[in-house]
Amino acid sequence: MKMPEQIVAVAARVEQRLADHLSGVRGPRQPPERLAEAMRYAALGGGKRFRPFLLIECAGLFGVKLENALDAAVALECVHCYSLVHDDLPAMDDDALRRGRPTLHLAFDEATAILAGDGLLTLAFEILATPQTHGDAAVRGALTLSLARAAGWGGMAGGQSLDLEAEGKPARIDEIRHLQGLKTGALIEYACVAGAILGRAASGDHMALERFGRALGRAFQLADDLLDVTGDETKLGKETGKDGGAGKATLVAALGVDAARAELERLEAEAIAALDHFGPRAAALIETARFVSRRES
């Protein structure tokens, strides 16, 4: 399925704002140029900017303009880019290709890759703490707390730990769903919830976006797992077949391709059903849910 035009348009805005944040010094000290170059290599010039799009679109449900959600979206993308850099390291997934070019530790070196990831993660929270992101300190605090929980030991980092522990071992389906819900799902759910935080949404709206984000995060990971088995490496911009070779715990391995596809259709329907709460306003998010489950890259 072709990427929705809305995602493409938002990606260009996110790319420019991300470049702005990575082009100059925001604090009193000048960063080393090699580290800055590595951070730009990791963050710029590729990627769908899917998570920022989700945040901006969910915030838009409550009348928040793109310009007023852009910095929060960029902060989220910094965390995502950091996670890719660290996941690609030899000690983690040991990947050589990312977005169609050498992974950061090969383009630079391992130490620089680790530090670039650290720098991007820290920059995310610097951006969220800045009044320019939102004039209300309580909103900035809520965004920061939620992102820390989504990215940390009870979220993405915890999921990566479980993923590494599960390599080459039999895993129950509920265990796979749990680790994937942390590793991939937590940041996608955060993107939706952050939109609600920016929009000062009522509790019912907030919970509807939580449900949507949770189902969408699971669908996104399952689609990734299917692409690793059935996808075209030239379209994906990364190696395929690595999960099976590494003995990764995936739903495709546990269920088989046909059953995994059926599960993906179920998750798509679950995500769309969560948006019934918003009526026609959620049309772009419905299209996004369909894109996630039917994409080819």
C-alpha cells in the first residue's frame, strides 16, 4: 500500500525541524563536530517519520496545529533514531544496513555510534523541557514523564532486553506479545497519548487513543516481522531474513505466515474500532492504520 500523502507531507516538516535542532548549539557549550555529524547521519535523510506523524495527527483531533506539536514530535523522533542506532550495534542486532546505507557504527565507529545514540536520547528530553515546545510547564512535564516511561526499562529498553534474552529459545505467544508491546508498541502508543496530552484531552478521548496506539503498535511490529520473511530488501532498505537467522521470538515464527497475516488484519480492525470514538475527524488515522498493516516497506 502506498504511503498516505499526509505522512509524506508531515515527514518533510519533521525533517526540517529536526535538522534545525541538530544544526546549532542550544546551550552554552559547542558539541564536538564528529559527534554532531554522527547524530545528523543517524537522524536525517531517511525514515517515514511515522511516530511524529501519529503525534501530530492525534494532537490535531483536539485542534492543536502542526506548528504547536512539531517540537514534541521531533523529540519523539530523536528517541526513535537513538534506538535504531543502538539496536544496530554488534552487541545488539548487529545490522549492517539501515535506510539503505551503512549503519552508523560502520559509517563511523562503535564508540561514536553509542555516543550519538546517547546524544539523541538526551536531546529529546532537552527539547521537551524547552518552553518553546509548550507554554504550560505541566504539559511539558506530562510529555516528559510519559516519554521516559515509554522509552525506559518499562518500555522500549525493557522490550529490547527481553528480545535479546529470547533469542534461540522457545517463547509463548503471550511472551512475544509482551516483549513486542514494550520494544515497539510503547513508543507508538506514546505518540498517540502525547497528542492527547498536547490537546488537554478528556479522559475518554485519552483512553480511546491509548487503545488505538496499543493495537497499532502491535500491528506495526507484526507487519515488520512479516516483511522480514516475505519483503523485498531493496524496498525495505535493510537486510531481510535476519530474525529467523538470529532465532528471534516473533509471532510469524510462532504462528506461521498465514495465521500472522490473519492476526494483523484483526489488529488493524481493533485499531480502527478504537477511533469510532472520534467519528469523521479520525479519517487520516484510519487510513494510517490500513497503511501500517498493508505496507511493503
